Amino acid sequence: MAKPVLFVTRRLPPSIEAQAARDFSARLTPSDVPIADVLAGAAGADAILCCPGDAMDAALIAALPDSVKVIGTFSVGYDHVDLDAARSRGIRVCNTPDVLSVATAECAMLLILAAARRAGEGERMVRSGAWQGWAPTQLLGTQVSGRRLGIFGMGRIGRELARMARGFEMEVHYRDVARLPPELEHDAIFHDNDDSFLPMCEVLSLNAPGGAGTRHWLTGGRIAKLPRGAVVVNAARGSLVDDQALVAALREGHVAAAGLDVYNNEPHLDPAYLGLENVVLLPHLGSATRETRDAMGRIVLAGIAAVLAGQAPRNLVG
Amino acid sequence: MKPRLVLACLTTTNVVARARAEFDAIICSGPDDMTVPEATAAATAHRADGILFANTLPLTEAAIAGLPDSVRVLATSSVGYDHVDVAAARARGIMVTNTPGVLDECTADHAMMLLLAAARRGIEYDRIMRQGWRYRIGQGDLLGVRVTGKRVGILGMGRIGRAFARRARGFDMQVLYHGRSRLPPELEQGATYFADFHAMLPHCDFLSIHAPGGPATDRMVDARALSLLPEGAVLVNVARGSLVDEDALLAALRSGRLFAAGLDVFRDEPDFDLRFAALDNVVLSPHIGSATRETRDAMGFRALDNIAAVLANRPAIDPLWRD
């Protein structure tokens, strides 16, 4: 039997492209393609493997050839795929759940440490050759270990971060819609309201999903309730933050430092961040480890293969 | 009458305030820390009983010979003391103290920051952002290596090494270590001891250096040691630059044998080897492992406590030798 045809919209890690070529009749894309080419690439294909940034909207899905039975996305989020449009055409959608949690939590912990310890500033000074020597008062940062960490959104990533933070003897507080059961909560302290939560957050990590319910959650009003000198990190969604308010607090010093992996309007982030020394900025690479991207590739390819074999894999969405 | 002190380095306002309150102190006014001739002149003119300094003041045998007889205690606001000729001080009857204990957590935090930043390419990413990020990053591009669940070898399992091991366990890392002797189980906490440093290296996805400097450890991490690490390993050094053969490290970073390195210390400081600055796969920091307000206050206070103890004819809290 001929292998099913898989159209891949983007360049993927080599090991995943190799697996795709082995298990499918794969149409690989050596570089990133404009979204207009998707229809051409998908002609006669049984499956499409897309990425965040590929707008698989209703119009595009309506225009897909009848041969397409499944769309896999190389991401845990699927807000770029119109699930209703896919359902109406009988196209299944699968994603890469769970496998990003550890890498993203590592990214959040990196941002906490790098922001608190002024890593970007120190790096720029040393790399430029401007280092004049050691001094007891140079680049003094904020100690992370032993501090209070507030986690907004205690899902899988938040809980992984809490586990890492315990190695730093941090006291973990969390804010979420519901309290966790004890076996997931461990010794983290639940807050059912912002007013009790925010003053505890010497370090605040945003780990909640995006969407309308959390849009611009971190307002100037909430920032004002953080202790002075707090460190704020976001490895979740840029939409959680009111950028103007955060920039103002970073300039004024109420927030000592911030670490951001995600932004409103990526990649066109608020340029005000670029002028600040007390921020560490990453280009949305929370899941960017070889191991994680390989795991993402394996799980989404397995999901696509299962759908084409008439099965219902665990990573179906919608 | 208050004891007389020369505070030979710039320090935090809290430490300066305490030095002024409790001592008759000459305070370094900057812009740089005092040099040996400046500190010697200040101690002589002030008939100082004690000197508080940092690793910016190289107290060689000659420097110690030049100090006035009034000096009874030299307190370095650092845990390392390879900038002091301890034997020469001892021979002159001058006590030398350091500040162990108070900077362990802070330095271990910094080591884990460098490990994460090197493995996850944090600073390289920050440079991309500051250059404007106007291009798509493919799913296979610019990937880092995962930290969680990997094996980390610790060279030097003293207080800082053990504090670092606690953080590594929060990432489910398997901890291996080499030191002069095996730790008792309550300090080892399940870490695997290697009496032979080279025998440990093939098992280290990460290697973090926490051993003291000095001749005994000079260039311990040389080309041979680096060649024994698995392909794609990550090196972190927050201890002393003297432990590393920097030519060998540069070669391993350039060839890609090492995935990345995070360095807080260098053989020559601040005139470190600028060839490192040309590499994207290093994270550089200017010897700031203990640079938090909380810790620098604690270090300065501890040095003042040591000086006060010696001058009050009590035992030093952190003597570098015991009679």
C-alpha cells in the first residue's frame, strides 16, 4: 500500500523530517513558506502538518482539497486553526500536548534568575570589553533563593515551575480559579483573590492560558499591589500583560526587572522594551530544546498516522 | 575607643554605615578599590588595627611585609582567598578571615542561571530581540538543550557545590561529584561520588565547577578533561578562572564539542580573553556570583564581625587556620 501523503508547511528538526519521510510520502518544505502556498502544497495530500503562525482559518480550510483528512499542528496551542471549519469538513485536528511543560517551566526559571541577577546587563558589559573590574557594588541583583514566588495559573507548567523553585527554597504561592488537590499542590499556598496574592509575589510568574478571560490581566493596578522591587516573568502568552503599565513600572523601579518570552502582537513587540536594561527578552522559544521539539514532532506525527489509520489518538483537539 | 579600620574596597551603603558606626574607619572613596600602596599608606597613616578588602587587593608576601605592625587582622569580603598569601600573614602574626557560608545560596543561584542560560541560549536570544527579531525562527532553529532529567557533574562539593546540587535536584538532575574525599550520606544526598575526576566526565551532560582556585586545581579542566565529556556537554564556572585551560575551552566551544558554556570567572579579570566575546555559545558575566544586595551586605557584615572578634581578643569566626 502506498504511504499516505503528508504536506509539511515548515522546516522541522532534522530527526522529525527524517521520521516524516520514513512514515509518509512527505512533502517537506526546506524553508518557511507564505501561507498562500498551503493550498498548492496540500493538493492530493492526506494530511497537513502546520505550525503556529500558519493561519488555518475558515476560508483556507474550506478551500482544502477533499483528500485532506487531518491537520496536525506542531504546537500545544491551536488558536491558529479554525476547529469549527475543520469539523464541518470532517477534518480532524491534533496537537502536541504535555510535552512542552518542562521546557517552558525551565524557560520561566531561566527568566526569573536572569532578570533578578541582571544577566543581560552583565553580558553586554563583558562582551563589549567595558568591564573595568570586580567591585562589591557592581551589578547588584536580587537574590532568588528563599524568596516568595507567585504563580498565576497553576496548570502543568506552573506546577513544574513550582517543583524547580523548591530547589531554591522558594515559598510558592499560586492564584488560579480552583484549588489543587493536595497531591498536586504540595506545599504551595492557594489564593482565591488577587488582593491577597499580589502582595506575596516578590517574584511573579505568569503561567495562565491566553484568551479573553486573562487579557491584559497584569494591569497597572495589579502591578501596584506587588511588593516594590518585584521581578515579573512571562513565558505564557503576551496577551496577559498590559505592556504600557509594565514598561512604566520597570522605568520607575516598582518592578525591578522582567523576563519575557512572549509579547502582544509578536513579533512586533512594544519597542519600549528594547530600550530597557532591566529586561531579559526571548523570542518565544519556551519550548525550544532539541528534546522537546523532537517529542512534539513524534507526538503530532503519531496522531496524524493514527487518524489516517482510522483511530482516535489521545492528542485530538476539538 | 573604637578600633581603627581601613575599608579598602567599595561596598554597600549598609556595610559602610556599620563600619562608620562601630569603627574609627577610613573608607575607600573610589572610584576604584584601593591598590596595595593605597591600602598600605592608609593603614600606616591611620595606625589601622584591621583591613577589610575584597579580591581586588592582591596581598602577596611583599604586600603583607609592607603592612604596619598595628594591623592584626585582614578580613576579605569573599569566600575565596587566593589573592592573599596566607602563610606570610600567619608568619607575621596577622589573622586572615574570609566569609564562607553567607554567599552559598546566591552563588549557587548564579551557577544555575548560567547553566540554564547556556543550555537554553537565553542571552543569545536576548541579543536577537535587541537587534529587532524581524525574521521567522523555524521549529528546528536555534534549539537549546533540555536541562531537566540530565546528569550534572559537580567539581568541588563544598558548601556552594552542595547548594547547587539542591537546585539541580529540583530539575530532576542526577548529581555526580568529584572532590578530595567522599561526603557523609547526609551531605551527599544521593549524589554519586567519583574519586577520579576523569572517570566522572563521560557521565556529565553538564559540568559545574565549584572547587577552590590555587596551584592544586590549576587547569584541572584542560583539553583532556573536555575531551572526556560527552559530545554537546555544557560547562559552567562560577568558582575560579584558574581551574580552566581557556585555550582548550575556546577550541571545544568553537568546534561544537561543547554545546555551550556559562562563565562568571576568568583567568585574567577584568582583562579576560576577548576571544570568548566573539562566540555566541557562551554566556558571560563579570564575576558577580555573589552580587545581590542581600548577600553583599551579609558578606561585609561578616567581615566586620570577624575583625571585631579578633580585635576584642575573641576567636575569629572564619579564621583561615586554627592554632
